[in-house]
Amino acid sequence: MPRIRTSRTRPPPEGFEDIEPILEDYETKMRDAENDPQEGKRKAEGVWGIMRITHIRSRYIYDLYYKREAISRELYDWLLEQGYADAALIAKWKRTGYEKLCCVRCIQARAPLSNVRIVAVEDVARQIDPMGGIPKPVALQSNEQWLMRVNREGLPVCRDLHGLFTTVIISLCDRWPDWRFPLAFVLPALIQRMQALQFVQIVRDSANGIQNMLSLSQTKTSFTMSSQTAARICQAFIRAHLLERVPGQEDEVYAPSPKGVHLVDRFVIRHGIATRSVSNLLNVHPICDKLLFLERDEQDDVLLSDAVVRILFNRMVGTSSRRTEPSALGIVLETKQVRDKEGQMYETARFSSTDALNWLVDYTTMVSIDEAIVLAAHMVRLGWLESEQTMDASQSNNVATVCVDEALRAEHAAREGTFVEGEMYHLTELGVTMAWKVDWVDQPASKPADERPPTSFFYGDRLNEMRSVSPRLDAFDLYGTYMNAHPSAQASPEMPDAPSPRARDVASPTSVPRRPLEEVLRSANMRRSLYTFLQMRQDEKPLQFWCQVEWFRSDCRLATAGLLTDVFSADAVEVLPSEVLRESAEKRPEGMTGPQMRASQQPILSLSAQRRIGSLLQSSALNLRLSSETSASLEGALEAFARGASGTDSTRQIEKALGRLLIQCGAAQKEVKAQLSDESLPKYYEALDCGLWERP
């Protein structure tokens, strides 16, 4: 509720008079909601109207500053200070996944702090003192002292480790042990705090509905451990990346990591803790917005399966083959051109094994590098990653070899896989197919490739209570245990290589394997054979159009890096952009963003679009395969992009026209692929089976 303004109140900043009538209207509606009669309503319904007006007024101020940019920062801060908007609700709106949150209260699992408080034991006696004027309550006290479950290493299991970490950090928020380091601490201080840690929670409620009577329910949880045990648990916090070193400090000063702050944030929301000290912790330290929770068995081992490994693989590599900094979007990647076993060139991405292992611990609930390296070894076993063999495995301090039973081994996957820490790895052609199935046009064209959101960001929201990456783990078989030892002693020297996607199917003497259209298009031999077959039937234009769109997208990528100088004149069907080595750059020239670079190269991009797409749109054979609406939209988008733009807003207009053109190209490409998959490809396979067409 806004504060009452008096003659002593500081005058509002410039621009307040423009929005004051609207705010006064909201204030009038708020008074009407407060004076609304409560007869016939439930207790909770009385505040619904007030919360609705608060939400609408907060959203109005939020849109004024963040979306419409109609008010200054000074006025925005003044409005929050005076209570015209809910600052806590706006803080949630700025986080991913909370954009449509109605109120902060609805995401608190328990009642607010007016009913639930964490206090010291001696405060209880003061509250129930009958001489203090407070009615004597009915006190229910339950003291608990329990032992944490431990795993094979004698450390707390993952769930207890997270609970102990959040408890310690919240207890440190009220009284930091070392004021030399704000919101940070040294390990000895943390160990001392953990040796005698107690949490007392008191819930106040009416006693069986009797007026003037209170019921106090007290729960006391104590953690008692020796200094050696506390030190081991602190080291477990560090290995799990819950704590991180503070740079620039001579002593070993630690602070909660983004992963640790994520767990604290989930804990305080679930229990309704909203003290100022906890808020300072969450506001000062960076937070990990997405964290993937993995299900574990009774021995605290991560439950892994092919489906779980695939989800983690897609999250780890993201949706782009180029990334300069690790984030929730994926690990650091750099593009690379490699050849498969048949000598065909394809574009992939390489990365450091150390970066991959650290990322897996940072953005999942894994508690050590040892767990992460086992998961990475399964990715190698499935044929998605391949070592570049830049170092000998005997030189590594951490090597993991995994082995699954023959009955659980998936088709075309190896039985064993080895991952070496310190080695360089790249994605195989099968891994590229598994990771980046999303077309380039499916993401906003105004964003560079390394800023696009991943496609599988759905299991790690801080409010998502799902504890597993799979809704039903009984839907598929799980792996057994694993080995983590030196390969010279445990790994088989004859371990089969990860299979290439081109060797996945073996031709039968009687029939040709029915490969999906995507594999046919990405295989040079199969694509050329299909194109020649369609030429004989005078139906080759759809396949040619699909290939030309792929080349136009490649030109857009080169234009983003400022390297597009001419339209490549190679046969679009004979070779795809992923099969040739084109000039690439790690980053665009300094001082220019991706949209600015594409706008500067609009003439050459327009020439590429006209040659590759415009010429085919004049063909009647292609128009018969496209709907009239799609064809008209594509022609209009092509003409709009060819016209270009001028003036101060030219970059935005060109980027908008290019984005529309790419979207229409993607829609036309999907129609073409559907026609090829439903009509052309079955006839091609039938001709191969009957011997009417030579096998590629």
C-alpha cells in the first residue's frame, strides 16, 4: 500500500505527474476492495480483491519500466520505495519461469512468517510466560536428534547433504562468523558452526478452535558431529560444487556457489522463510536458475538409463555448436570440421573433458566428479562422443570405464565405454544428430546462435518438485553398477569403437533397410541416389528446394560472422554445407552485433536468397508440392527482404524481414519433407527392393 505523502515527504521524481491519475484510480479501487462486505465469504476470499489490485498495479509499473521504458530508473525505485508496487513480486517476474506469477504467497508451501517462525529455545519460555499478559497456551514439544544416512564413503547421502548445507547456510545468514568477508567465510568457522547446529521451529495456532487459547508445536532438530566429521562434510560440499572459492583472497575464503544458492532458494520458498539476511544472500550471490535433479537408489547411486543419459547429453551440449562461456545453456564448445570413417566431412563441436565434468556437477545434483565421469563414459559408449586422443590415459588422474550387460545393451551401442579426464572430445555424427535436431530457423533470428535457449529446459525449475529426470523410471531398463579404475587394469583392450550412424544398418540380401528421411538427406550417397531417381520421374524440385534452403541458412551463419563474400556455386544437392569446409570464425568482429553484421551484408544475402530460393519458386513443379498460402507467404517474405531498408532503424527492419523469410522457408521446408517422406521415399525403396534402381 502506498505511503501517505505529507509536507515532509520528498517530492516525487520527474514523470510522476504523468502516471499519477492512473495510480490514483488504482488506489480508489483498492479502497473499494478493502471496504467490500465479507458476509457469505470464506476467510481467504476476503483478500482476493486486494491481491488482484496489487498484482495489476505492480504489473503496470513493471511494464512501464522494463517493457515500455516510459519511466526513469529514479522514478521506478521511488515507486517501489513508496509501496506503489510489490518489489518481491517484481523480483520474481525478472527470473526465468516466474513471468506470470500472480503473487509470492502462492509459491510458499507453508504459511507466512506471521504463523511460522524459527526462534531460539529460550524465546519459547518468554512467549508462554503467564505473567506477560498472553493467554497460557497448550504446548506440544517434540525434540528430535537423529543420525544422517551415509553412503559407501561414509558421507551423508545426497538428500541429507543438501539439507545439511541449506541448514548451515541459513544459520550463517543471521550471524556471519567472520566479518572480514561479507557473505563469505573460512572453512574453520564453518566447521565450528556445524559441530553443534540446532534448528528450532515453532508453529502457533489456535487450540482446537477455542478463542484466546494458543497451541505451540515445537520441533527441535540437532546436528552433533566431531570436528573431523564436520571437516569431511565441508569437503563434500566443495566436491559437490555447493561452495566455491572467493577469488582475490589470500586465505581459503568460500561462499555459496550458484548451485548452492539454488538449493537455499528452494528451501526458503518451501518453508516460507523471508528474513532480511536470507534475502541479502540471495540478492548478492549469483543463482543457478535451472538445476537437474537426478533420482537415486537406496545406496545413493544415480539411476542411469539410456533415456536419462540422452536428456543430460542434450542439456550439456545445448542447441549450438559454438559457445564461449559455460552456462545453463551448455558447456564451452568450439566448431570443428572432421571426417567420418567413409571420408565424408561433417561439422561438429569439440570440448574439454574437464569443462564437461565441471558442468555436469554444476547444473545437476551430482555430488562429485566421480559420478559425472561415469555419466560421460556412458555417452562415449552410446557413440555420441569420441576422443581426439591428445593424451595417454595413463597420464590422467581420473579414468572411468563403464560396462553394461549384453541384455541391457541398446542396438548399435557398444558394451563398454571409457572417459578420460584431461582429454579433448568431439561429438560424433550420431551425437550431432541427437543433439541438434532443431533447425536454425526455429529460434529467433535476432539472437546469435550462442544465446538461444536450449530445447530441454523443463526439469530444473527451482519450484519444480519433480525429483527425477524421467516421470516413470520403470518404463525402461536401468544400468547396473560401474567400474572406475585405470583402463590398463579394467578396460578391455579390444573395446569396440562407437558405431558411425552410416554403419548402423546392414543391408539385407532381400531388402534395403528403411532409413528415415532425415538420415537419407544427411547421407551424401543416399541423397544423390534419391535425387537421380526423382529426376527420372521429373519430381526432383522438392528435394532441390530443401537443399537450397540449407545452403541459404549456411550463408546466414557466415553473414553473422562477416565472412560471406560470394554465393557458393556448388551443386546444392551434390554436397551440403555440413559436408564442405567453409570459412568460419570463433566470434564476429569487435564492435558489431550479429544483427548489425547481417544488415551490412544484406545485399549479398539478398542475392543468395534470389538465386537459391527465388528461382525455384518460379517452377510449377515445386508450386504443386506447396500449398498456395505457403507459396504466397514465401514470395512475399522474399520480396520484402530484397527491398532492404534505409534510415536509422534499418538494422531492425532488415533483421525483421530476414527472420520472416527464414520462418517461411522453414514452413515450406516442412511441407516438402512431408511430401518426400510420404510419397517419394516409399517409391524409391520399392524400386530398390525390386531391382529397378541401383543401390547406392
